[in-house]
Amino acid sequence: MNKPLAVFGCSWSCPVPLNIDNEGLEVTAKQTYGYLLSQSLKAAPYIDLALMGSSIDRTVLQLIKYVQNAKIDLSKSIAVFQLTSQDRKCFIDHNNKVVDLRSGNDDLSLIYYKYFYSPANEVADLHKNLLSLQAICKHHGIKDYYIRGWTTMNFDLLAVDQSRIYPQSFLELFDLHGSRKQYLLNCGHPNAAGHALVAKTLHTWITSDVSKTI
């Protein structure tokens, strides 16, 4: 295929170091689904933009920076977005620093989740983020594909192209093809077999979709 491939996501798209899993297992950079997918698609270059603890908010910021700084023909490129939990947030502060908010014990997160978080805001933010990602990709001619990690989300949202979103999450794929445990490390992240299954699934979906446009 020889198209550039960029992969966005959180730790479910990243390598997993040995010290996270108590069985001494790991996922190396060349075992992640992004790398495996780049190999099966013969994609070049492969741009790994997965970020530990990332949010969908941050993915939008990453995509904006990616298209602004791209030194490739974006109209011939592919982007895969692993959608992480909706309740993760980020914002840009007055020092132009990206600040991540997660349910934790730092002061900003405690304030946000106590006073501003709500299911309605969660859905509204998901809607805005998906529309932003899809609009940016459409503007630059990027073939975009989306898949959930472990969360359930309502994609019945106005103007969102649901055909770009894979119907099963990682966890649903694992359940569909066998015991979920065989695809997960003890820490809860996908193991090498889980990444391989996701890569194979995305390869089939992407090549089928691309062939329709030829």
C-alpha cells in the first residue's frame, strides 16, 4: 500500500515495559498493533503518536500539531485513532502548557471532577472531539479509522460518520475470539497476542475500505 500511517491512542496502543506486569511479560515497540499494522499495510513512514494516559481531548491537539508539521502528503495517508476513556480531559493553561485531568488526587482534577464533570458534558465533549477529528481528516484527505479500547460510547451523534468507527472495542474483539484473559496482561493492557489480533482486524477493515475507493 505504501501509504503513511499515523496511530494515535493511550497506553493501550503503547509498548508495555516489564516492570508494569507482575508476570515478567512485556509488549515491545515492534509488538504493538500500530507497528504490526504498518508492516502488514507496507505503510511508510509509520508515525507512532500513542501517548500514555492520553485523552480524546489531547488526541485532537496532537492531530492539529501533526497536520501543521507534516512533511508527507497527507492526502495519501492513513490515521488510526484508538479512542480512550471519555472521562479523561485536558486543557491548555495560560502558560500554553497541556494539562491532563484524570480521576486522581491532584487539585485541578479534584476540582474538575467534583464541580464540572457530568455525563452530559462527557457526551458533548465526545461529540465535539469526534467532529473535530473527522473534519480535520476530511479537510486534509486523511483516511481516518477509529476503534475503542475498553470503554462503551454512544456514537449516535449528529453528523458523526459512524462508518469510520469500528463496531467492536478491543475488549469486545477479545471476547469475540476467545477468552479475554488470553489477550490481556495482568496490568489490564493488551498483551502481544491482543495487539496482534487488533492489527489483523484493522488490516482487514482498512484494506477492504481502501479497495472500495480504487
